[in-house]
Amino acid sequence: MNKNNLRKKFMNKREDLSDSRVIFKSKRIVNNFLETDFYSNSDKIFLYVSYKNEVQTRHLIKKMLEDNRDVYVPAPDPDTKEMDAVLIDKFSDLTEGAYGILEPINSNSKIDPSFLDLIIVPGLVFSLKGFRIGYGGGFYDRFLARSNNREGNPIKLSFVYSEYIIDEVPTNKYDLPVDFIITEGKIINCKEYRRN
């Protein structure tokens, strides 16, 4: 199955999830994340602002701010298909953007993504090797490429409902995998699967 067909299949599947299932699954995933060294050892964290039935991150953003983490969120440019990581001080620093997703009101406090400690990447469906199918815009592929510009690259991880992990997804030379996946029940080290 090609990327577009997989995207359509899993998008329809995710849209059918009830609000209660999304909330239940998201809480378990976020709680698993908060107990990891990924969180405790990271000061500069980039994460997406959840939209529709994605794994929910809004409460997590507020929790990170309370924990005095430097929280960076996406500021996409629809014209260039590039994306910046912008620091926010409070959740009310966000407003609805071009895609209906919350974005920072002020985009002055940017960081080079290679200086982040942790990047939390959204996606629709993932392989065990960490490759993903997103929404087709290429924003994250370009952003992740920029994050690899120096030694000591940020850790890349994704929050994924367990039923959205499949053995393989189609890839091309621009696709960059995440290092770890956190589901409701486990943490997957994608680098180990890539070594096999």
C-alpha cells in the first residue's frame, strides 16, 4: 500500500475514535512519557500542539510549563513549507493558525532545532523502525533534517496509539525516523529495529 492510501486508511480509522478513547489512550501515553529519562533529562523540549484525534498534548504543554521546561512549539510557514521552533511562556501564547492548529502568536523567540534536547514528532502511522507517515506537507521532514546539523542531535520520539504501528511504511530519501515511540503500554527503541 502506498503512502497516500495508508494515510487515508489510518486517517479514517483515527477519525472514528471516540473522544473518551482518545482521552484515555492519550493520558496513558503522556503518563508513560513523564516517567522517562527523556523527560527528566530534557530542558529544551519541542512538541506539537494536538489537533483533533492526535495523541493529546495540551495538558502536557501546561505541565511542562509548570515544571519550568523551555517549551517550543511549531510555527509553520504555509508558503515555504518550513517550520520554526518557537518558545512559549504560557498556553495563552497560542492562537489558531492557518491550518486550524494552535500556533504561537509571537514568533520572535526561535531556536535552531539542533540545540533542542528533545523533539516530539506527530504522525499518523509508524513503523517499528521509527519511520512515519504524516499529513503530506513535509514540514517535519525538513525540520528534522535541520535538527541533525551538529553533533549531539536532539532525541526524536513520537506518541502513538498502539494500533497505529505497522511493520513497514513506504520511505524515500527525505524520510527521517524517530528514535523512540511511546504507546499506551510500552516504549519502543526504534534504533534497535533499524540495526536488525
